Amino acid sequence: MGFLTYDSLEPVTDQTLYDLASLTKILATTLAVMKLYDDSLLFMSQTLGDFLPFLKKTDKGLLRIYDILTHQSGLDGWIPFYQKTLRNGQPDTSIYHTRADPDYPWRVAENLYLNKKYRFNIFGQIASSKLKKKEYRYSDLGFILFPTIIELLTNQPFDDYVADNFYRPLQLERLMFQPLKRFPKGNIAPTENDKEFRMQLLRGDVHDPAAAMLGGVSGHAGLFGNAESVARIMQFLLDHGEVNGKRLIQPETIDFFTKSHFKNNHRGLGFDKPPLDTAENNRAMAKSASAKSFGHTGFTGTFAWADPENKLVVVFLSNRVYPDAKTNLLARLGIRPAIHEVFYRYVASQSKK
């Protein structure tokens, strides 16, 4: 299976937990939204302002859930929130403490805890950010707001809601936020040696800075898991939302969320899809992936894809940001789509027998 670091001292096992990065968007946030949609608590035509009063008098108030999930709301891609918390290149001690206490509860990294009020600063920066043209633009910002909406609708912490409604019924013991609360560091793949923000090697603390500043629980990143757990979620979606005879999500809801909705936007609702132009080479998935297939990728090198036409689930997890994120060889060499294609060739070979 390989090793966690280039010194080849720590082998990878099937129990190794990886920072799943943006796979969080489909494995947590989108699942929750699908459940709320099933329960008639949330509709695609509703807007951010319907749920978050502080956005009502801003240009974000009228942004539809539909457009945020398909990344065509006009929101910017991301905001480097952490930069405003640095002083002389180091974490500002008026914003961070080295130990957790009631006023500084949010663990950002080892010996680094953020003031509990700073999340309102993050939401304020999203509210005041410049809205761009309404067109396809991949964005984290709307997904950062989703957990608050989900908590308002369910009266339950976001991470507890997805665990209660999905991870526990699916018996996923190795899919969670804040993994250091349950597992030692040795069970978790290290990610970046962060020299710009947290000034330490990250291992068990989420790589994404915004998710870290939200205490490790966010709608756009923060989830950790092993390959088996991710695969079970993807297979659950291929099984039409049923596990052990119990229906968790309606089949028509899965079909609705996993299809493309617009002529100039290949995305599903929360899910990534193959490019609309089948000849396009810039893709994370195999060229053989069917138009009905769906999944997502993550900044740390993660990949999860399900194809109902071929009855195929492929999961690839990596910590490609170790020791730093500057060189993305996975993308440059097209490793993920190449690996994905191998599985399609195998499926095709078996069908001929």
C-alpha cells in the first residue's frame, strides 16, 4: 500500500485516516441537504437570506441554494481568512491562545486555539465579499455557510446530524470530523508542513485553513476517513439510498442531486460530474466515466467516484500536500484519471467473458 511519508518509515494500512478535504462537500454537507430536501425542510428555490438574516440586506441574501450547490451563484472561490489573523507573519496572540478555554475553544492546530467570536468575522467577510458574474465558478464560500443553515433547521450540531443520519446507520466508525478526539496521530496521514499560517506539521488537524478556523467542522472541508468508509457512502448512493433494508434518502432525490441541471455547467447539486464536452482532457475522472457518474475531488489529492451505469465505485486517497502543497504532481501527471481508467478497462474485460 505504500508509505505515509517519503522516508518510508510508516506504512499505509486500510485503517489509515486521510484528510478528505473537499470530499466533505458530498460526504457530509450534500448528504445533509438531501435529507432536509427529502423532509421538506429545505428547497432549492430558497435563498441564503431565508435562513441567515445577517445576509438579507446584502447581495448574498438572494443567492439560491440551487445556485450555490452547482457553484454558479457568483460567490468568489475562496477567501484567505487566516491572513488577517497574522501579525508579523505569526498568529496574532490577541486572536489565538496556546491553550483551549471557554473563550478560545476552536482548535486550529496543536497549541493554537482561536477566539470563539472570530467565526462571525469569517461570516462577515463572506457577506462583504464582492459578488462576481453568475457563471460556473467553483466556490467554498456557500458551503461554509451551510452548516449554520443545517443546524438552524435541525436544532442539532452539523457533525452530529450527519453522524446520526448517515455514518452510524452505515456503521462508519472511521469517518468523522476532529479525528484526534477519537484516534491517535499515528492512525492519521500527515498533511502539509504549514510554514505560512500554523508553523507546524499538520497531522489530524484539518489542512484547509478556513475549516481549521471553524474548529475543524465545516461544510467545505474538515472530514477525515479511510477508503472503505468513503466507498461505503458512494455505494450507498448507488444503492438508491438504502442500507440494510432501511431507506435513508429517496432514490428520486439521489437522481435529482447527481444529474447536471444546466447547459453550460456540468455540476450536479453538490456533486461533480464529467465535463459536458466529452473531448475535454482537463478532467479528474476517467474518460470512460458515464454521463450518469458522479463524485468529487479534494485538495489533498482525494478522489471518490460512483458510476451507476457500470456499477463501479472508485476511491483514491492521498496526502499529496506532504510535505508542501506547491507541486501538484497528481494533477500535472493525470494520475487520478489514469487510475480510474484502469478500473473501467477491468470492468470491460469482465463483461466480455
